Amino acid sequence: DQQVKQNSPSLSVQEGRISILNCDYTNSMFDYFLWYKKYPAEGPTFLISISSIKDKNEDGRFTVFLNKSAKHLSLHIVPSQPGDSAVYFCAASGLDNDMRFGAGTRLTVKP
Amino acid sequence: NAGVMQNPRHLVRRRGQEARLRCSPMKGHSHVYWYRQLPEEGLKFMVYLQKENIIDESGMPKERFSAEFPKEGPSILRIQQVVRGDSAAYFCASSPGSGRTNEQYFGPGTRLTVT
């Protein structure tokens, strides 16, 4: 069962523009959401998180939006930079503390 | 402060052999998680352990796979009688606590190839 879905396997944007990565979840018990970034041959690294009591969390160029009614969250990167090119994983956890990951979206930022 | 360490980074096994993957969590972290990433797929949760205890192994295949996190030493993910379908990247993560707001820190992964 895929409780966390990232329906876009890849995304390409121009440097300086906004990157929007989307994530949907099915389990209404999830109440904490995270984004991880992964470069080739490395482990994922934590990027930003949001609790279900919020609908937005911002950290520099990265903003995560949460729409609980739609069970949808998104990561906005603005302005996008070539160094942002990586695979981005959305993750969600609930009371059981287990984290469930999406399949990832490969972002390519073109100079 | 060393991060999560995994070894080996690459492991080649023939079908039927055993694979042992090791994970040393970050200093001060007592919670370890194992994930598997199949080619072109996302991270799939396998097992969550604390020292000497398996907390959740709902993502572990029922046969051939086992995990431990002894009082001393690294966490071990063991795969017996490997098959080609076990070829994947196996990531370990650790966290300082069990609360779900504790972000997990990932190791670099072990890439297992079964020939």
C-alpha cells in the first residue's frame, strides 16, 4: 500500500524560477511531514518539515505547504539553483512513529 | 561528530549466499531504521529498532531477512540465501528519540548486487 505518493517522477525548471514538488497522502493519521533531498550515491538528507497544526513552514528558499483537507503537501523552491538538482522525497509519519516515503521526484535545474 | 556510518558501501553476493549490512548510528542516537530502495523506486521502510529491541518490523519480508541492534556494536541487517530481487540500495537512519518530530539522519547506504 502506497500511503505517500509523488506522482511526478521528474521535474525540470530553469535556474531562477520556482520549483514546485507535490506529494499526496492517504492516511489521515499522518500528522508530521518531511522533505528529504538525495544526491546520487549519498543518503537522503533532511530538508524541511511541517506539523499538521500548521499549513506553511518556510526556511530560506524552501517553503512547505500543507493542505490537510486535500491530504496534499508541496515543496516550493524559489529561486531554484543548479545545486538543487537532486531527488526529493516526501515523507509522513503518525502516532506509530514510522515514516513512510514517496517514490521521489527528480528535480533538474537548468542553468 | 561522525554521521551515520554504513559498511560496506558496495557488496556483491552470488545467489544463495548471505549478506550482512552494518550500520553505526550517530553518537547519542539509540533508534535505528532500515530502508530499502529498489531501482527506480522510493525508500521502503523495513524495520525500526532500539537497543536490543525490534520495535516495528512490518516492512521486513517474512523470510530470509532479519535485523538486530545489540547493546554494543552496530545494527546488522542480515539477508540469508540472497536472490537477484534483493539487489537494491539499503539505507540506515538513526534518530535521538522515538518522537516523530525527531528527524532521521541517513547513512550513505549499502548497494547490494546479487549475481
